[in-house]
Amino acid sequence: MMGLHPTSVKADYVSELKLVEDWLQRRAWVAVGEIGLDFYWDRTFEKEQYEAFHRQIEWALHYKIPIVIHSRNPCRRVSGW
């Protein structure tokens, strides 16, 4: 698999995604992953995690390979829950 793990999504995520994209173009992969959302420890890069997740889903569709999803505390906390 090749992908940018959500806890690795930081301020430089665009350059990190470029590396992933370059590797996806170099050879055949069995999946894009482990990708997704992880807000358990930190929500600093929440918007960037969503953008990275969406972009990697697009690559999986382009290459016709599955995704492996990482999901940990992906929902916003709602009072009363």
C-alpha cells in the first residue's frame, strides 16, 4: 500500500502528498492506505486531513485500487453525546 497516514498530515501535507503521488505513478500498488481521519490526540490539522483523505480517494479511483481506511474519533463531538 501507499498513502499518507492521517497522523502524518501536518503543515507540509501538500509536499508529503506529492511524494505519495509520485510513488503511486512509479509502480503498481494493491491499495491506497492507510488513509483517513484521526482526531483522537490532535485536531490542529483537521481541514488538512479531510483534504488529504479526499485527494487520496481520488487517486484510488484513478488507479482502480481499493483504499484502506484509518478511522479514529472521526466525528465532531456534539454536546450530549
